[in-house]
Amino acid sequence: MMHPGDEHEPRAPQGRAPRFGLLALAAALLIAGGVFAQGGQREPDKDTKAMIEASYIYNIAKLVQWRDEGMRRGPFIIGVIGSTNLYQELVNKYAMRSIGKQPIEVRKLPEMTEVDACHILFIPAAHRNLLAPILKQPNARSTLIITDFPDALANGAVVNFIPARNTLKYEINMANAEKHRIEVGLTLRQLADRVVE
């Protein structure tokens, strides 16, 4: 089965939705629905939620821009707190890829409020109490924070994964993206389940 993000795609000029990015993310939505619907047929050692979240994270990374010049140099860092299965999926499937010219580096971060500077940081529901203190850290200034629990957008997350009718979708908070000096592409806004301005 082909997973979203398998195709390589150059970053599109700002303000224009990349055609292949739209297709890749649309494929992620369709696959999410299909995988969740087949629940009983999947292999027991596969965490389909982690697979879908990893695919979303990779595609989201390709469809946003960081205004901070420092974020455009060195490796592209994806940090994961907790969520061992998601971390493993990102390492296995995406750690050999790149975002633009930046090679992806996936880091498993300790469950604490002081975290490494990351381009993307995933904070799961089990560690939701870390969101507020992490947002106060200087290292989080230009970080796109992704979560998977209710009210996360209202509390500072940029993207939040939400279950919906046996699938997985996402919502975006544009004001939070602006605070972190992150430009969200039109593609992500178009395919989001909800956009908070």
C-alpha cells in the first residue's frame, strides 16, 4: 500500500498551493479513513494511528515556511515527546528524507518542560500538561507544535489531530502559527477540518 508522502515534492512558492502537496495530503485523508475502517484486518504489530500521524507530520512540514532564518539551516528537527510508536514510525519512514535541502532528524525528547529547539514538536494527550510551560521556553519560539487533544489550539498548539468518523483529521490555529513566525500554506488550510483565524 502506498502511503502519503512517498512521492518527493519541491516546496512551492509562497502563497500558492502546490498541486502534488494537495494530492499527497488528500491521499493521507483517504488512507486515514481506509485504515481506521479496516480496524480488525490490520496487523497487530502496526499502530495505524502512529502511521497516519507520521504521514501528516511529514506532509505538513513540506507545506509550511519558517520565517526565522536560523530555521532554514542545519537539519530539519522533528521532536516527539512520549509516543514511542510515532517516534519509531517517523524514524523508520522519514528520517532518510529531507525538507527542502534540510535532512530530517527525528528526536525522542524527555518528558519535561525544557526541550531542544525543533521545527516541529509533537506533544501527545498523555503529556498535555507540558504544553503551557514548553510554550514559555525560548526554544519554542519558532516551533510548530502539533498535539492530539481537545482545546489544544486554544492553549497554543498550531496543529491538532482530531478523530472524526473512524478517521483522523486535523485543525489549524492561524494566530498561533503567526506567533511562531510560521506561514501556513493554502493547501493545509484547504484540507483542514477546521481553521481558527
